[in-house]
Amino acid sequence: MILLASFSAGTDGHLQLPIIIVCAATGAIIGDNIGYYIGRTGGRKFVERFGRYFLLKMQHLDKAEMFFNRHGAKTVFFGRFISLLRIWAAVLAGMNHMPWHTFLIYNALGGIVWACYISLLGYLAGHVFHQHFDQVELLVKTIGWGGLAIVIIIAASMLILYRSRRAHRKSVQSQ
């Protein structure tokens, strides 16, 4: 909706870009605070009770909490720009007991930057593409899924590196 509204603002000027940005950022920030609250109040209990159905174990939550202690702020900020992580970053931050004030700052910064980015992209595309909104929508989806692919590749590479180093250490210790 943000992309479509800002595209429309760029083509005919009936909608005002600053209002679109403010509404988008406000909605993103409030929505993520609700997600944080849900994760904080019921996330761990939910995983403890139903996690086995999703192949989640409590040690996964412990590792996730350590990860959020180290990288939570970056995850909340950059998660806004990555498909799927955009949906879950706030819930995971709450579940892993990220301090709310830290979450609020990085969530607000991410929400504002994201709203400006999407809105300006749509607005400029409205000026350039006029009647081809489908191309702009495809571009934004590609960028979001590309970000997810990059995160998966980096995570898989780190996991492989970690496991190979651990195997190497074990083989050295056993000799």
C-alpha cells in the first residue's frame, strides 16, 4: 500500500509524500511494538508448549537469546529491509528479552528509514514509469527476497565455517 500510495503521489500529486512517510513509519513502529509485546509476554511459553511441532527446542531459544544480546539492534534495524525477517524481527526481539528501550530506538530508526526508502522509491518510480506500477512492485519484491537470499547464504557460510573449525579442533585435540 505504501508503494502504491507513493507511486500515485508521484504520478498525479493527489496524495502528499510526507503524509505517506509519516503514516508508514508510524504504522511500522506501532505494529512492531505490538509484535515485541506478543513475543515478550507469550513467545517463550508458546515455544515451550508447541515448539516441538515446529522443530524448535529450548536450546534454540537460548542460542537466539545470545545472538540477540550481541546483534539484536542490527537485526531489528536491518530486518525491516529483508523479507520474512521483517515479519518476525520484533517478535523474536521480544521473545529473546531484548531491552525494550533498545528495541524502540532501533525499531523507530529502521521504521523511519524503511518508510522513507519505500515511499521515495515509489514516488520517483511514479515520475519515471507513470503507468507501469507492476515493474516497480517487482523491483521491490526482488530487492526484499534478494536480501533474504543474502542473509541465508551468509548464515549458511558461517555455520559451515563454524562446524569445520570445530571439527578441526576436535581432530587436533584427539591426536
